[in-house]
Amino acid sequence: DAGITQSPRHKVTETGTPVTLRCHQTENHRYMYWYRQDPGHGLRLIHYSYGVKDTDKGEVSDGYSVSRSKTEDFLLTLESATSSQTSVYFCAISDSSSQETQYFGPGTRLLVL
Amino acid sequence: AQSVTQPDIHITVSEGASLELRCNYSYGATPYLFWYVQSPGQGLQLLLKYFSGDTLVQGIKGFEAEFKRSQSSFNLRKPSVHWSDAAEYFCAVGARYNTDKLIFGTGTRLQVFP
């Protein structure tokens, strides 16, 4: 299994509070991704990174920001959480060495009350 | 528009029966195709992938998939299902050197009866 960890694994928070999710990899892969998974929608890309300090928006980026100051860490921040952001969040990594195949972390289950 | 369709939301089979999960895609470039499996409460695990070459691809856990360009399909098959195969299965399509554009289907939930 690819060395990908996510923290926290579960979080309950209140509407309006800031939340940061962390993805950590030990594979030294260039690309990192944040997805959210919701019933009936599959996985939807929030943001991705193609290198340190290089990030771009995905399909559902509104309300989210990201940062990548080191190759191994990719942070997802909800500046002011809303109930619509209740979801399961997955981090993924890929690289030319994996033929761009994306490998996924275990997920973070977030509940916004 | 680029898209992936998994027409079956939920499939139920008996243990030992054969299985086929459907995946159709719409993609302008030459596609890379993937099948992932997700067990309850777990992340996604790669089952198999097609990049080029032989259109019949073998994966882990006894699964295979066939790329049919003329039908824009990449159906997943298994000749004999085991109870441990109960999970959700996702088809995805992307393109080389365009790694941000991995598009997922909405998933098919497989239930296996003994």
C-alpha cells in the first residue's frame, strides 16, 4: 500500500468554525489531490497540487483552500465550515513513477453541525 | 463533456455467480481507465488499469476488465464472486500528462448473498 495517512480520521465541528485536514505521504510523489465523496456523486476533485507551493482548483473548490509547503504534506482548509461540507474527504497521490495512477488515503469523515 | 457512467447503482449476486459491472465513458482524448474498489469505511484500492496494448486487463482479486473503444466501455468482470467482494466499485477515466482530470463514476454497490 502507498504510504498515505490522513488526520484526523474523524471530526465533528460546528458551522462557522475553521477546519484543517492533513494528508501526509512517504512516497515522494509529485501530485497530491483532495476529493470529497458524497452519496450519488462518487468522488469529486476539490483541489490538487503539482508540486510544492503549486496548486490548482478542481471541480468543487468553493469554500476550500489548500497549501503545500513540503512535498509530503498537503493541507485542506475549510475557512468557515458549513453543513454542506459534511462529507468524507480523501487524499490521493500520483507520480510519473506510478504512471499517473492515483493512490488513495484512508479518508477523513467530517460532520459539520 | 467528459463523463463516466456506471448505470447500475446497486447489484446483488449470489456467491459463486459471475459478475459484470458496467462502465461507459465519454472522453475526447485517448483514455486511461481505472477500476477502484472501496470496502465499507475504507479508502479506494486500485483493482486494475488500462493504459494501452491488450484490451483485456487482469487485476487483483481475480477481476478483469475489457476496453472496448467502439462501445466506449470498460466493464469489470469476475467469473465467480466471493462474499468478500461485497463493496462499492468505482470506474474512473483520465489521460496521461493530465493527472488532474481523473473523472469518477458514481459507483456501483455490490451485495453478495451466500
